[in-house]
Amino acid sequence: MKLDVFFSPAGLAPQEVAGRPVFVVDVLRATTVICAALASGARGIVPVASVEEASRLAQTLGPDDVILTGERNCQPIEGFPLGNSPLEMTEAAVKGKTLVMTTTNGTRALLATQGASEVYVAAAANLTLAGLRAREILQTKRDLVIVCAGKEAQFALDDAYTAGRLALEAIEGRRRRKGLNDGALVAVDLARRFGKTWERPLTLSASGRQLVKLGMGADVADAAREDAYPVLPIFHDRRITAVTAA
């Protein structure tokens, strides 16, 4: 068994994800937003690297079915109808639409998974479904990677805690060290130290404190609601969609 956690996509070598199942975590806020959008009926989300690429792609796909969404340094992007708040992802706003998304950290992490065998999105908002899939993968394929978006290419407490909670779901809470890389050991230890209450690690994190300071504390509170948006997003062929239940 092999379970690796990486705290940032910066320096992530292609061979570390090539052919392996991957989960991407950016709990504050991109992966929470993705779950919220799909739960509200969005057709899909296309993550892109830059504001310019997002604008070009939206023009190519057509304005009637596409909505631009995202942020830079936590702030909404000028000219984008939606920002990076899960509270904006209402049925009225996104149902039946394709979202083209670019964010400071989250979309970068998603795009760093090129070559993976399968890529899923995880957050507190879909922990149970993500955990079930992670456990199934670990039991059958004996291999799993969790990539945290981090904060500006650095360690982020909120993502590391989320990775630890997901890893614990995957190993069914067992106290095991064999097969876990150093990142996974640290993430699991963080999750055990903070326990099962999401509010504390999210609000203590630098990202959480920054959002609260900018008046976006409601986003942090929403991201801390476990299983608030029970969907399992999968990233395939440049598009994120919800896995259909069997």
C-alpha cells in the first residue's frame, strides 16, 4: 500500500502522479465551490490557469451556456459574473451551465495532476463520498495520492487537515505508518490532533484568517460544513463533472 500527501503542487514531479489515482484538496475555497456548483446542477467546471485563458475559452464555448468564475488573491475577478464563494453557487446562478474557473491556488493544483489515472475533488463538503471512493481505491489499487493546493505554493493548515481527514477515511481510521509518506503522516497527525470539528483548523489557518479579514467569514463557515454538498466531482478530459451514482 502507498498513500502520499503533497502539501502543494509546487515542485510536484510528473512521475509522482503519473498513472496514479489522485484527490485534489483546496477547502478554502475552490474544491468547496466545485462541490457546491455541481450539487446545484452545474453541467461541469473547466479549470484553467489564467484570467486570459478563461475569457478566451468562454468566448469559444459561447456566452449562453458558460459562466466565468474565480478569484485572484481572494478577490472576485473584474468582469467575472461569479467569484469563488460556495454561497454564490445557487441553482438560479449555475444550473445547466458550464463554469470556466480560475483561482490563485486550486485550479493550479488540478492542472498539476496531468497524467494521473483518475482525479477527484475533495473538501469537507463531500468528505463521506470522497472518503468512500478513496477507501475503495486504496483497497483495490493499493495506491493513492492527495494533492493539496496550499497557499501560494506553501503549506496550508486548512488543506493539510482536510488531507488528513481524507487519509483517515481511506485507511479506515487505523493507526498505521507503513506505506504513508511523510506528508501523509503529518496530515493524519494533524487530523487526529484537531479532531472532527472543522471550524478550528479552517479559521486558524492563514487562508481562513485572510478571508475573515476581507469580510468573507461566511465562506469559511460554509466550507466547514461536513457533507454540505454530497457530490463526488471527477476531473476528466479537462472538465470536472459529478460521478453518477450506480
